[in-house]
Amino acid sequence: MGTAYLIKAHPQPNVLYVEVGEGHSNHDCWQRPEDMTTSRPSYKIDASHPGSDVARETVAVWLQRRWSLRNQILHMHLNFSLMQNNYYQGLHSDNIPVAKDYHDEMLWVAVWLHRASKDEAYAQWIDTREDVGGVRTMFSWDDKVVGVQVYIAKL
């Protein structure tokens, strides 16, 4: 997911569009979104529709981009997502269909916060988590635990 897309998905303070389309029906259709004739609702997180889980994921992406590109425009967007983490607690799946849990996003953003800041508190926090263990077969958009395990193993 490109940084430009994420910036466009954050059109104003305290609003982040996090999904377009409806997962169940859209996953049955393999064509360009521009050619689809079915309903394609958009879902956002804001003060009325919390989504600290997806905000954490967005923080991780922005930290990756900022870390690699040193891009200052991301600062404003990063502040929004950190605010979502602190003040608008809640699962985006309560407001958006077809979403799983948020534990891997918590771990993933901690990895990127550690990498960006070198603050050992993030690595120590990951170490205390029970949900970082276990066997996973792949890294995916919906389960980032393998990435967390690889990062911690390299420390």
C-alpha cells in the first residue's frame, strides 16, 4: 500500500478511510474495481467509529515509510493515528464487516516504533506478550505475527 494512498485516505483530522467495498461479495468478484457494478461502500474510523486496530496498522506503515524515506509530510498523519491508538479505542470490525482481531497490529506497530525510536521498552513489551508465540505458516495482511517473530529473533 503506497504512502500517497494512505495520505489520501486521511482527508481531514480525526478521519481515516480504512476499507472500500464489502469483503464477502467483493471477494467473489475478480475484476478491476472500476468495472464493478455492485455496491462499494466506504468505511472510515473517527471519534464515532473507533478503529484503534487499523490505526495501529497505519502507524506501522507510516513509520516504515518515514523511517525509510525520512518523509516529513507523514508527521501530521502519524499524529492522527497515534491519537486513534490513545483516545478512540475500539475494533474497526465493530464498524466494518469482515475484520479479524487487533493483537497482531499491536505487536506490529510496536516493532516499528522500536525500529524508529530504538526505545527498548517496545521490545520488552513484545517480549511480555503471550500472543507472539506459536507456529504461524505465513505473514499476511491479517496476521503479522511471523514478521514480529523474525524481528525479535534478529535483536
